[in-house]
Amino acid sequence: MEDLQAQTRRRFRPPLLTLLLLLAGAWLRWRALALDQRLAPDEAFFSTFARAAAIKGDWWLSGPLDKPPLALYANALAQVFVGPSELAARLPNALAGILLLPLIFALTRDLYRHHARALPLLALLLASFSPVLVASSANAITDGLMLTALTAAFWLALRNRPGRSGLALGIAFACKQQAILALPLVLWGISQSAPFSWRRLLRLGGALALCATLLLLWDSARPGIGIHALAISNNDPRALAAVTALPNRLVQWTVHAADLLWPGWPGALLLLAATLPFFRFASGAPSGSRGRQDLTLALFAGAYSLLHVVPAVPLYARYLLLTMPALFPLCARGLLICLHKLRISLKLQGHYLRLALLPVVIALLLLQPMREPDPNAGIDRLGAWLAAKPVATVIYDRWLGWQLGYYLGVWHDKRLTWYPEPAALLRDAVRLREFGPRYFPAPAEQDLTLWLRPLQEAGFVVNLAWQQEDYVAWRLDPPWRLESECPSPEREAPD
């Protein structure tokens, strides 16, 4: 009995290299979380809804929301317990990013059973030091939680846990709708863990349907337009990209895929290594069941890529995160093939390559690219300066949107209006029968001539009222100075 217990403890004792990689990856994510950086526009958008829930009690997330609520609720709960701040808004993704690392290790280990022990270590190495994954764990958008839940769904499918896998996939879908695109990968994982049976399929579908039903009920009870209708409106997948644009879109997507592994040419080499198992299988080289795994992962990554390159949708780098559960194990396989060839050619023993992993980890820690200077530095000071203006001060906006609204504060009492073009702003500025000053904030690099000159021609006095770092704010004084001089409602803006 004692020998059996000792064997069990050894079996579940993580190797030292595994712990080293997990600690290194967790440290990188905490370091990224600790950086003092303002929220980007997308982060401000989601955090505005979460902050309203945490402070105002608006748990219906009322407003033009196009994403499911689960990641936003996690954001809101973090702000409830930690306090409304940028760190609290990003905390759920940081924790999810750390949890993702052991999931990648376990997923790769169970995906390639009876394979070299170095394979899950290589996958963990790639995930721990991927700059894109590190950055995505230190933001407040919905991709981080979705990716962790999705990876858990794939791993549970491989472990023959269809009900739990369906629940994890449903949780991922409740964070971001794109998670449903990984359903074929989860179904394939279930088919690998045991012979096909309708019972197991129904358990997966039942758990997934339960999450989808709860989400639909929430969406139908929520005031305003539905999140799915708005998501389709914002990203219409039916419009196809022009044929002439496809080569450039494919190159852009490939560059994003390489950057997911590492910036520049090292990422390109790693991405090339990910194709080696596929070409080895296609050439007829003996690979056994591993060849089928390689082919399936490659087909999923390829099909997912086509679904983004062919439609005329924006090619954001974060859209590639969903391929990570397939791409990283596949890339680890390619690296292992290269290392195996290297070991044979140099006549090295396997333990020498494992010993070389420690200096590799140290080098990757030292070479980890630092975050660029905060591109949004100063938006908080601009928001605080505008928030100190008198009640009902008019603020015209074109470029700052949700970001400025967030930094004005949850209880701000200003009239913030967004305008898409100068003519619309001029028309409303002239029609507004008030004589108090108004403000027009903008990024400092923007050329405001087309916006300010028509206002000056209409009699507005335009002065630079605030300038700091990357933002400016112009004061617009109307041509009338007394209430009696305000124009009548019939007055129109000049052509």
C-alpha cells in the first residue's frame, strides 16, 4: 500500500521544468497586469458596462452591447471586491491567463498520448512566453476568459467528460460568441476519447444548450437591441472581401499568426515548424495516430483562418487567439521534430536537450519584448480636467468615444455627444441656444482644420484650452454672449 501511494505521489508530482515554466509564465502575466497603462478604447467600452454594474447596479448592462455578459460580469465583480480601477478591470483576464498555462500543458499531453514527455513542455514554453498571450492576459476585453474556457472544453473532451466539456464551451460562448467556432474541435476531441455514442453526444449538447438557453433568456429580458443582432450588424460575415484584396489579407493574417508565437522572424520560423508535422504526414512518413492529430489540428486552424480571411471583416490579431489550442500543440510537435533531427545529427543524448531548456527560459525572460509606451497616456488627466467643468458643460467628441466617457467618471454630469463629420457638429453647435463655453477634445496628432475652421467662420471663438501629452482640448465660445442674443430655434447652420 505504501509503494502504491508513493507511485501515485510521483505520478502527480510536477517536474521541476514544468513548475519553472508555469512560474515564469505567471510572473510575466502579473508583471503585465502591474503596468500603469490607461484603458484602450475597447477596454474602456467593456469596462464602462462593468463599472455601471458594480457601482450603479446596472446588471442588465443596458446600452449598445454586442457581447455576451459573462466576461463583463467577472469584470464587474472584480471592481466590486477590489474597487473600480484599471487593475480590477484587467484582473479576471490575468487570472484566466495564468490558469490557461497548465491547461495547455495538460491538453498537449492528453492530445499526444504515449509521446515524448518534452512535447507538453514545449507547448507550455510557447504559451508561457507568447507576447500576445501575455498582453491579452493584461487587458479588459472578453477574449482572455473565452480562450481559457475554450481550452478547458477541448481538454475535457479529450478526457471523455462530454458534459463538463459542453458546460465549458457554453461558458466560453457566454464570454464571446466566436467560441462556438471551436465546436468541431471539441466534437473531434470527444470522438478520440472513446467510441462514438449518442449518449455522450447528448450530454455535450445538453450542457451547451443549457448555457445557450440561459443566455437567450437573459438577452430577451434585457432592455434594448439584442446582443447577437448588434454583433451581426457590427461584423457582417456575409460580405466577402474583394478577390484582389485576398493576398494582402492572407499575408496580414499570417503575420498575426507568427506574432502570436513571437514577434518578427523567430515567430515566422516557429510558424513554419508548425507545418512540419502536416507535411510529414502528407509525404507518407510513418506517424501512426499522431499523424491524424496533426492533420486535424492543421485543418481546424486552416478552416478557421479562411473564415476570417475570405469575409470582409477586420483582421485583428486577437481573432487568432481561438486557434491557440490547435496551433501551439502543433507547433510544439514541429519543434520536437526539429530537435529530434538535431539530436541525431549531433549525436546528443536526450537529457542534454532538457538541460538546455533552463538557459532557454532565462533567455526568453530577458528577451521578452517590453510593452510600448502607453499610447493612451493622458486620457485620464483629460477626463479629470473636463469632469471639473461646470454642470452640463457641452463636450463635442469625434475620436475618443467610450474611452473619454470612462475617464469622465461614472457619475459625470457633462453632455458628451459624438459627431461623425464636421458638418453635423457645426449644425448642432449653431442650433444650440446657449452662451456658455463648449469643449472639443481630440488626440494631439489629429488635424482639426476641417472641424474648427467652419466654427470660426460661424462666429465661434476657438482657443486651445488644454494640452498635455497626446491630447488637446479646444474651447469653443459661441458668437453670442448673452441669453438674449441666442439664436431662435429656426436658425440653421451656414452651408
